[in-house]
Amino acid sequence: MTPYELRFEIFKQAYNMLNDQFSVGYDTAVRWNEVEKKEVPMDYPEFPTLENVLKQAEIINDFVSSK
């Protein structure tokens, strides 16, 4: 695996992690707001931005690169 492929794999992992977090938060908000009909509505999460993905990728890379 080349360094470019490795970086892209880390980027994909970061995106998948944040996308999974978004999906859980969104599903929770839907259930809270539409199914449970609670008095205080829950805010819907924001979809991860490229900046968020790059920060997460850096965190993963730092962890993988540490000894």
C-alpha cells in the first residue's frame, strides 16, 4: 500500500466514523421529535463537513503513527 492509499483509507475511515455518528444522532432526533413527541424538541445534528473529516483523519493518523 502506498502512502497515498494509506492516507485515503484513513480519510475514508474518518468519514465513516463521523457519518455513523451523524446517523445515530439523526435517528435519535427523529425518534424523539416525531415518534415520542416529547415537549422539548431535540435538535437535529449537522452533517459532517470536510473540515470535520480532516480533523478526525488527523486524530486517527496521529494514533496510528504513535509508538
